[in-house]
Amino acid sequence: MLFALSDPERLAIARQLVDGPLDMAACHATDPNLPKSTKSHFMKVLREAGVIRNEPNGRRRMLTLRRDDLDMLFPGLLDSVLRK
């Protein structure tokens, strides 16, 4: 989990999900010139680390932060890492 959040762009994506689920298309990294393939890779790293959940919603994908799971495994860690 810490590796996944060690990259500033992936951390920015996770911070956007703190307030609730987002459509994957609406979720963005801080660099607007980032290629779509790089954004997909960021999502893959976050998903495989267990930081986010990526669920189908019709033809779109909804991203959610796995806060309950992460807080149970690492109490307080997520709050301290995602604090701005």
C-alpha cells in the first residue's frame, strides 16, 4: 500500500476518492498531459495494492477508496498518508 501511494500522481488520485466514489473518467492525476496509458497503469497499481476498488457501472468504471478494509488492517495510516 505504501509503495502504491509513494508516487505523487497516484497519491493525488487516492486523495480525490476520500470524499466518495468517482467515475474513472472524472478522476484525474495532477498532470493534465499524462497519457491515458499511464493513468491506467496508476489505477492498476492502486487496485492491485488494495487501495482502490474499480467496479463496473454500465459502460463506465466507478472508483472507490477501500477505506474500511485499510482502516481495519492499518488503523489511522490511511488518514495520515492522505492528509493534504
